[in-house]
Amino acid sequence: MILYGRDMSPFARRVAIWCALQDRTIERRQIQVAGPEWEEVKAVNPLGRVPALVLDDGEVLVETWAITDYLEETAPEDRRLIPASGAARRSMLQDIAYATSTGEKIVALVYDKLRRPVEFHYPAWIERLEGQIIAGLRAMEGRVPIEGWMSGTDAPGGGDIATVVSADMARLVFPGIDAGPLPHLDRLIADAQAIPCFAQTRPKM
């Protein structure tokens, strides 16, 4: 399989880690969608968005939720990263939802604050995005246990992956955003960094 998207994309990084934890072999195409390689991405996904996953038979899957749904459906039962049903499944899907929403706001702030020329900045919108990121970080902090994984098992699950990737992205790209003490998130990120697929995909700033 071929995964399009750089590790700077919290969503492409999430898929890369998901595949690694399921022992799947993938080829990475770490393409910057804002650069001259955008046409290559559009040849795979007409919207020019990442992640996009090209399956072995040539089928293309786009959007993180659809890709991870496929990965869960086709993984052996002992490699699945989301509980099959019940309260545990709902809780993890909410973990992923908070992380996804926060990650979307981080990406939006990158474009509105870092990519857009200063003379075209919209301060009120930037302030709103920063407030949403802070709220997201605090919400994720409240969902992380004092110790162990959010999955409640001895290994990270889908909620752990999504939470670590989004929180890590906020810290790397916008270190000046102050959400207050986040000790549980800090601990979760540190624990994840001890696992090769988390450490190897962490963007170099």
C-alpha cells in the first residue's frame, strides 16, 4: 500500500502509526500539498488532500476516518485498535473525535497564521482558532488517565494515536499557545515516544 501525506499532517501521521501498530507494510509518499507536488496528490485524490491510501489492488481511500475504518475491518482481531462495540467503543470514538477536531483547528491555524501574508491576517478568526485549540487540548487532557493507555490495555489504541498526534502537533507548531498545565497529555506523549513508530514519524521542526 502507498500512503500519501507528510508526517507534518497529523492525519497522515495517524494513518502511518496505525499501519505500523497493525504490522502493515506501506510505502510513504511524503508530499507537501502546499508545494509543487500538489498535482501528484491530485492525481490520487482529486481534492488534493491527504492522507490518501492506495491499496494493493489500486483502490484509493481518502479521509482519515474512512482509511482507519478499512484498516480496522481488514485487521486480524488481535490487531484491531478500536473496540468492536459497547461503551468502550463509544468512549474511544469520542477520544478520536476530540483529537480530530483539535487537529483540524491546528491545520487551519497553520494556514491562517503561518501561510497567509500578515497583511491578510484576520485577528479575530486567529484568536477563535487558538481558543478552540486550547479547549481541545484541555478536553483531551481530561480524557487521558493518570497512567497507562487510553485504550485501557497494555498497548496504545486508536484514541491514543489520535490524541498523541494532535497534542504533539500543537506543541511542535504553536509552542506559544498556552493551555495551562497538561500533565496527563505530557505523560502520554512521552510514553508514546518510546514506541518506534511514534518517534520515527514525529516531525522535525
